Amino acid sequence: MTQNSASTTPTTPPTITINGDNPAIITVGDSYADLGATVTDAGPGQAGDTNLGYQTFLNGTLVSNIVVDTSQVATDTIDYVAADTDGLTATSTRTVLIEPAASSVAEADTVTASTTAATTTATSTPQ
């Protein structure tokens, strides 16, 4: 007598939940502390497993500590990548926007307006 036992191949990758704001918006010169992510796996035999770790990549580079350069306006990405015991992987991405301080924006607008006026005056053709 032959028995057929049905086996299922796991198809559910881990779930990564980013902690905190996404995108994270900070001002030039501020410090940034990443709040990380939580990884769970609801696949067969893995339900409720919250002991999965993850790797972090800052702008595509594997890092052990996330250190964002906030000295200038920029957009950075933090990828969280997790794999479960079945080899299924998941990736979630946080965007970190480093924006100019409000006073810098106003000053930049004033400089642009002055430069535009000076350029217009310098390029006028006398009649």
C-alpha cells in the first residue's frame, strides 16, 4: 500500500514593518536616529516568528550602523532585507529626506530673485 503525503512548498516571505515615519523628513544639521524595522513570518510552520533578523543597506551599501550625513540637502534610502528559514526574502525601503532649514529656503529665494533681476538688467539691449 502506497501513501501519498502532500507537502507544500513555502511561498510566504517574511513581512517587514518599518518603525517610524516613511519617508523620514529632517532638516540639514539635525541628527537622525533610525527606528529600525520589525520582521515577522506568517509562512507554514513560521507563524508568529518574530525572531528573524534583517540586514540594512544605506544607499545600496551593507552597513551595521546607520549613519546618515545630514550636513547637506539629500535623499537617502535605507533598505531592510530579511530572509526566513525557507530562504524566502523580503525588502522594505525607508526614504530619508534631508531638507534645508526654513531660513535657508527664504535666503535662497531672495538670492535667486536678486540674481534674476541682475541678470535681466545685464542682458537688456539698449534702444
